[in-house]
Amino acid sequence: MTELRWQITAFNGLETAQLYAALRLRLEVFAIEQNSLYQDLDNLDQQAIHMLAWEQGQLLAYQRCLPPGASYTESAIGRIVVAAPARGRQLGRELVRRGIRHNLEQWPNQGIRINAQSYLRRFYEELGFVDDGDDYNLDGIPHTQMLYSG
């Protein structure tokens, strides 16, 4: 296994090919694999810090970190995604840990809110998130809001 290269950048720091790879991965998983039509381009990417994990030129994992006030009172992480061929390598866990660390460093004492797919509740609980509301349907997929307070 080769070493991952982690990239953390603002929107304007993404090269065109990097942005294309991120949007393609989000589309492949959230729209096609999960059979959910939704407005992925929500005008929040421009405010986000983007985290990408690359291996041999392939994007394996991605998420965006949003400042307090962009979506919620708290900071947020979202669009958390791991490419199908890279699953089972604990990349999702590492990705979320990096997102938590980033948000806590950038916006201390603000908390972190996520819209978690309900079937991943236990995964996020293991990383320190707690339920903060009832399940709800978002774009045809059961979700729950969760909060990390550190």
C-alpha cells in the first residue's frame, strides 16, 4: 500500500482537476450509488476548507469543513465520502478525525454539527458525536443531526 497524500485547502486553492475529482466522487456516491437526487452544489463549497486524500493520483476520500454560521451556529463537516475501492481501510475514520481536529483548531469552543446518515450513527458516536434531534428524511435518505462538543 502506498502512502496517502492529504490535501487541505480553501476552495480557491483547488486546481480544476482536483475540484472535478471531488465533485465526481460526491456524485458517484451520494447521487448514483445511493440513488438520491439532490442539489449538491449548494454555494457552501466556496466557504469551505476541503480535505482530500490522494493515492497514486486517485482521490480516495473527501470532506468539507464549514465555519460557524455557514450552515449552523456551530462549525460543520459534511460531504464525508470514501471511494468504493478504498472502503475497509479506515479512511472514513481518519478523515472525520482530521475534520474534527481542523474545526476545533480553527473555531475552538464552537462545536461541530453534522447531518449524519442514520445508518452511520454508531460510527459517528465512536468518534465523539452525540444525537441532537430526531431522525428525518433528507433527499430520500434517513438522517440525524449530531453534535461534537469536544
